[in-house]
Amino acid sequence: MELWPFIDDLGQYPSWMGLVHAVVPEGEDVWQVELRGKIGPFARSKRLRMIQVETSELHHIRFERQENDGRSHSDWVLDAQVTEVDSASTLNMTLHYGGRLFSNVVERALQDEIEASKQRLRELVAQ
């Protein structure tokens, strides 16, 4: 499955997902992730500590925000599943922000970024 190595390794995301600016491993299945996004005239950068969460399905991966500073933080969840039928791979991905500040606008921007990233991912897989 040619697509899977780009999905199960969070370190690969900056190469194809524009929202993910940088990923630095912090330990096994733990990363510091810098997100950068623009909504209208507003640009914002956000650092998150993401962990890989166990899933029971083949080619299904889930990353969730889990800070270790003792404070309460908004949820960030990246969930991806790759299926293959007749040698064609399909990626189903959701990126969820659980905060209340502009949540509808942020959710729409996240979904738009996933759509924009599809072509970059196709190009990487084709190489």
C-alpha cells in the first residue's frame, strides 16, 4: 500500500498537508506539532502535543492532542483510514477542533485544507 507510509508517520505530514508546518518527535508515538493556518485576513500558528492512539482496524490511525502541562486544552483529533479495493487506495480523513472560539469557521477551514492537500499527497505517492 503506497499511500499508507505518508499517513501513519506524522513526520511525513508537513510534506503534503499545508496546515502542518512542522513535526518534532518527542518520544515513542508522541510529537510536537506546529499548525499554521489562515482564515480570511487572520493568520495563526498553534503548537500541539499529539499522541498516537491505538486503533483496532487495519490501516486506521488516530492522533489526539494530549498536553502534559496540567491545564485543560481544546481537543484536536486527526483520524485517518486507508482502504484498498482493486489496487486503488482511498483515504478517509477527519481533522477535528473541539474549541468554542470560531469553531464552525475553524472546522470549515480544516476541511478545506484537507481537500487542498489531496493533490500534494497524490503527487508524493506517484513519485
